[in-house]
Amino acid sequence: MADSAAFIWLGLALVILQFVQQRFQRSLQSALLLLLRRPDWALIFYSLLFLPGTALHEFSHWLAARLVGVRVRSFSLLPERMVDGRVRFGYVETDSSDPVRAALIGAAPVAAGTLAVGFLGFRILGLDALAQASMEFNPTWVVEEFGRIWSTGDLLVWIYLVVAISNTMLPSRSDRATWVAAAAIILVLVIGVFAMGGGDLLAERALPALQRGASAVAAVFSLTAVLDLLLLLPLGLSVKLLERATGLRAVT
């Protein structure tokens, strides 16, 4: 059970993050629509708010493609409404490649976003200490950590960057398109290693690294979910007040 704890935490954190992020993003879109009254303006303003995250997301695709030897055809950070009604805030188009390289390119934003949010949230803001104090139910320590974080220089800038990056780092539908094929290839390779008697070596060398990686990503996902949830509460209230003040109901 202990060996699987990191992976269980990662799975739960991902589910909670997706649930909270969807509602946070919809509430923000609703607020912008009610304030600006024009969908095109709301789209432009929304894309500008998340531009740092979008830039990191697309640049990580571009860099991963270059590293694995896949040619990049085009690159854009401009928002675009698709035929099916979905909005694309940026894109990187590449040549076709095998499933493994395509999966690596698609997963690059998660890796880049996790590193960026982890550095900003844990190294600069020190939110891991606040989380530890909260889990230990130590009110004095919690107050001290809040005071330390509040005194951090450019606090609002760092929090903004964490929110902007974390809300754009999860893979899109197109990013996930080749993951099943890539996972099948990796599974075949793992089965081959076990068949040749290398299972113990694989468990000793690979499993601890995978557990550490899963724990690190789960910590970042959890941090992101908490920040979005804290922002969602006043944002949702703002939407209700705007609807009452304007007599409109936002539809996203």
C-alpha cells in the first residue's frame, strides 16, 4: 500500500484539480462576459490574463519537438475560436511522428508547468511550509507562515504567475491523442524486461524514481487546486453580484 500511496495521491489530486479548474475558469469567463458584455472582448482579455501560461505551454511543445527531432511547422499564441465552438489559445503544429515522440511532445507542458509552479510556489513563496503547518494543526506556525508569505516581495506577481501557469499546463485533447499508443508501447517494453528476468532490477531502480516524481507532481497539482479553490469562492460571489446588478445571466 505504501508503494502505491504516491500514485493514489497523484490520481486524486488530478481529478480534484480538473474539477476545480473547470469551475474556476468558467466563473472567470462568466465574470468577464458580464463586465465587458462582448464575447470577443472577453475572449481577448481572458487570453491576456493567461498569456504567461499559454506561452510556457506552447514553448514547451516547441522545445520538446526540437529535442526529439520533429520539425515544427507553425507556432501561435493568438486565441482562435474553432468550428466546434471550442477556443484555442495557442498552438504548435509539427510534422507527424511516432507515438512515443508525439506523446513526449504532448506531455511537455505538464512537465514544464510542474517545474515552474513548483519553483514559484515552493521555492519562492514557501507554500510547502504552510501546508506542513496546516497538516500538523499548529496555529502558531500557520500564522507565522502567513506572515512570512505576506512579506514576500512582489507577492501578487508570484501568485498571478502560479495561477496563470497552473491553469494552462494540463494537456489538451490533441496533446493526449497519442498517449494510448505510447502507453501500449511502454507496456510491451516493460513486459519484455520482466520476461527476460529484469523485473527486480526495474523495481529497484525505476519504481523509487517514479514514486518521487509522482509525489512531486501530486504536490504541485494539490497546490494548484487549493489556490484555484480559494480564488473560486470570491469569483463565484462576484458573478452572482454582477448577474443581479446587470439583470443578465452569463453563459460560457
